[in-house]
Amino acid sequence: MMEEKRKSSCVLDRFEGNPILEPRPEHWWESKAVFNPSAIYEGGRVHVIYRAIGDSDISVFGYASGVDGFYIDERLPEPIYVPREPFEGSGLLSSMPSYHQRTYVPTEDESYESYVSGGGWGGCEDPRLTRIEDRVFMTYVAFDGYSSPRVALTSIHIDDFLNKNWQWKKPVLISLPGVIDKNACILPEKINSKYVIFHRIFPDILIDFVDDLDFDGTTRWLKGEFKIPAREAYWASRKLGVGAPPIKTKNGWLLIYQGVDERDPDRYKIGAMLLDLKNPTKVLSRTEKPILEPQAWYENEGWKSGVIYPCGAVVIGDRLLVYYGGADKVVCVASTKLDELLDQLIGVRESMPSLTYAPPIEVSITPVTPTPIARVKGYCLKCRSKREMRNARAITMKNGKPATQGICSVCGSKMFRIMKARKGQVP
């Protein structure tokens, strides 16, 4: 039986109790969606920090934990991280209901997607956790509601983290302005005395080596020095991005990642690759097929059908547990025996070019400038009055109708307005 299983493609086994976290209508900040969970195993517990969207349609982070990694026995009633800086959309969060039309803007690539992510309209998105010495570092996507989503970084002392004393360090942006950059995480060990940061600019995984993590948020940015490219004719041919921070094994750094196939562009799948222990820019092996595909009901019945999005993974005993968002609405976990997955990766080890150099981003990536709109007014729900929109931007809804989104010039809250079609224009 074991031999037969070893010859077959090793897949993650979904936990029968999935989803392990669902939205709570009684909590205004997580009433609509909880998804894209990070995870870290410390103090005999799995700590899960997940993205949550509630009545205001602004992304914040919640906390839950459990002993065995499957059953959650603790979940805090309040968010543990909320937007604090303008680049995160500070001022947008409110317990007042939002009347935005939740939709997704389809695009051919990610050079422009009206920046709407996961159905939210700003905030802190898709966290990843890495412990290095006595601090827990958290990378995430910061979105102010109108600029390009960028990578942000904060950290907390491990003692404060375990004691739930949420004294997060002041966050800073670490990716270039004007460029959509997501899926960032930090390797848990230095390589040649340098920190290693993974991130993604469509369509590839990018890797940077930095001397320290003391970014100033104004002059120093990730460059995208090396890359792991998407592969044509494979299941992640359209794009790929880091899921969980890499896990050190005897065979290499195990990287769980998500990818999209050019032939199946609406479905996210999960795969695994092995990176060289001394040179994590070198891919030793990738799974030829996904190790998990969106097939369960909770991976297809939500805000975005067909999406499984990993942001965390831990090893407990001999099992690898992967935490992922299902359909941009719920939190799920799937697992497998670590050695069996490593055996599969070793079995398909491929010869890959090492040290793949990526041209400087400012040369290869053209920042997008959304079309500004002059002096647009709309009704602000927080002010309960008609106000002028600041930083108004034109977007197109999925149904093809034009709309405008911006920030209230008085209170700073998100404003959203459906534009009327002009005479003779088909709405």
C-alpha cells in the first residue's frame, strides 16, 4: 500500500473539519470574509494570523490558535492589527456598514486591476510570518485604496507575540512605489550574512538579498535581483507567487507556492518546490502537478470561486500543515507527511539554471498611473454629507459599468460612486 502511494502523485489531504475559520456576522470587522492565513508554530501552539474583511470592506488581521494545528480552540474577538499609516489606508476603517458593490475587476494581467483585492477596498492584506531570533517579522500587502498595492514590513518581540501584547513596530513600505508587488516573505535564516526576501511582481517570484531589515520606507526598496520564473506549458504558466515562508529540511528549503495556468486562468492551485540550502535562488525541483486544486465546496463557494491561496505552513511531528484561504472567504488547512512530499520532489529533481538574474525593476516594469478625475463629488457615509473626493480614480466594474472611487476630503473615509452612462452610451 505504501509503495503504491509513493508511486502516485502525493497530494495534500484536506482536513475533514474544513473550513477551520469562517466569518462571524456578530463581529463587524470580520463579518464578510476571513482568509489567506499565515501560521507559525511557537510555544507548543500553531498561531494563525488571518486576513479579515467586515462591514467597512477594509482588510485587517485577526488571530486564532490551536494545539494540533487542525482544531482551533482560541480566537480573539478583536483584530490584532489594523491600518495605522496612510499607505495602509488609515482612516478608512470604521464599524459603519459599507455600501460598496463587492465585485472583482477582470484584467488580462496585473499591470492594472483597479487594485481591488479579495473584494476589499484597502487595508492590510495577506500576511506572512517569520521568526528570526527574538522577533517575529510580518510582511503583508499595504493598500491605501487607490495607489499600487505594495509590500510592507513590521515586527514584534516573540514574548509580546506569545503574550498577545500586540506591540507591533511602526510599519514601513519596502517595495518600489508605482509597482504592484505582493506575496512577500522572509527566509528564516541568513544566507552569507544577508537576509533573503521573496516577493512577486507579475508574473514571477523575485528574490533580494539585503544587509538588514531596517528599511526607512522612503529611499530604500526591494530591487528584484533574482527571479524564479513561471514555466510555459506547466500548471503555473501564467503566474506564481510564494505561499508560506520556506521551511528548512535536510533536502533543501521547502517552498509552498500558488500558481495560475494560462489555460485555466480563473483557478489558483498549490504546488511545492525545493530550493538549494546555500543558494535559495537555485530551484532543485518543482512538483510537476499541483499538490492541491480547488475542488471542495468551500474552495468554490465564496467571493471568488476556484481560489486556494496559501500564506502559512508549519511542521508538527512528521506532518506538513498548509494553511490557505478558500474562495476568498474562509480559512482551511491541508496536510501530508513531510517525507513523502520530499521524496516526490527528489524524484522529479530537475536541472535548473542557478542565479537567474532579473533586470532592474525600473527598467523591466512600467509603473501604471490610473487616470485621475478632476473634482468629483459623492456621498460620504461617515460624514453623512456630500463631499468632494480626494485622489479620485476611474475604474470599470465587472458588469462593465463605469465607477469612481476615492477618499473623502474631510474625514478620509473611502468613497465610492457609480457613474451614470452618458447619453447615447450603452450602460
